[in-house]
Amino acid sequence: MVNIDTVYQRVLALANKEQRGYITPQEFNLFANQAQMDIFEQYFYDLNQFRRLPGNDTVYADMANLLEDKIDIFRSAWGSGFVSTLTAYGDGFILPTEIYRIEQVRIGGTQCEKLTSRQYNEVRESPLTAPTPSRPIYTIRSGNKIFINDGTYVDFTMSNINIYYIRKPNPAKWTYVVVGEKALVNPDTSAGYTDFELHPSEETKLVIKILGLAGITLKDSSLYQVASAEDNKSIQQEKQ
């Protein structure tokens, strides 16, 4: 977790250092969640790149392992023994909006093969390639609907299907109360206060990215350029 108030105070201090302008709490929350998603999505591009490189014997210096640790926070599952639920849709399910990427689907412990929608239809209709309990298949359509088939009638009310996935970070929100015409943090979760879910090491990167977005809104090219330069520097250091 990264404390959102710490990030908010750092952003304001840096943005106002040279009287560049004021970032409202509403603007900050918009920038904060855009920055969080940018960092989160970058994990997968970076992981794909680092997996192509030789590993490092020192676990804590292996970037692929470090990225996996950061992603682990968001791994979850649905199915037998899990709390999350899915909504039935025909012979499939409507996936929750929190799902970012499905890693694995299993029926009765057997892993399903992921197919495109076209492949899924072709495989089902051919006697030679039709799915079986030992070779089940699944596909995702329209971005949020999953269809699963093992060649038999599957009762989707039964808890024999497990879906392992990576969820999106929960939206971060800085909430406040106005005291003497000044917005002060209100860390009450009932008011919606929510910290960033990212790994603590991402605090500086969040500040940099939010400043970059703020620079665009404040029409301050220098603030945007400084933030972009720091962001690029951080990325290059990680990839060396």
C-alpha cells in the first residue's frame, strides 16, 4: 500500500513550489487513478521484457521476480472455496469489472485451453477436436463474458469451476474536510478514503506521474517535462 495523503502532500508541495497553480482534490483523484493504472499496466509489459533476459541469482535483484511480487497483490480467484461470485450468462458467465487478466481456468481440477471466439466455435463443432473432460476449453467474448466447455453438460450452478485472475487496483481516493477554507485530509474509510494498492516502492513514481498529468492541466510545460524526464530516468534505471 502507498499512503495517498503522503502522495497528495508531496504533489501539492512540488506543484506549488514556484506558484505553478493549485491542484484541486477532484483533479488529484482523477490523476491519481490514471497514474495508478499506468504503473499497474506497465508491470505486464516490463515482465514480458525481463522474462526474455537471463535471470539473476540474487532473488531480490531479479526484476522479473520483483515484478511478480508487485503483481501478486492483485491475484485472486473465483470458484470452489473462493468468496467472489460471477453472474450466469447462458452457458457462461459475465466477468466482474475488477478482472484485468485471466491467468487460468479449471474444470474439476483440469486446466482449460484458452481459444479465440472463432476457434472455440470451430473446435466445439468438429467431432475430431471437440472438447472433452480431459481437454476442456474456454473463450472470452465482448471483453467481459467467458464461455467454458468440456464436451459434457456443465451445470454452472455447481462449484466445479475455478477461475484464477489478476484484478485491477481498487480506485484510490483522497477525501477531505474544509477547515478555515483549507482542505484537510479526512482518513475515514466511510467517507471513501482509499490508499493506493500499489507496492510501497511505487510512491515516488506515483508522485512523478501525477505531476506530469497536473502539468498538462495547469498548462505548465516545464512541470510536465520535469515529471516526464524523471519518469523516463526511473524506467531506464530499472531496465539497466
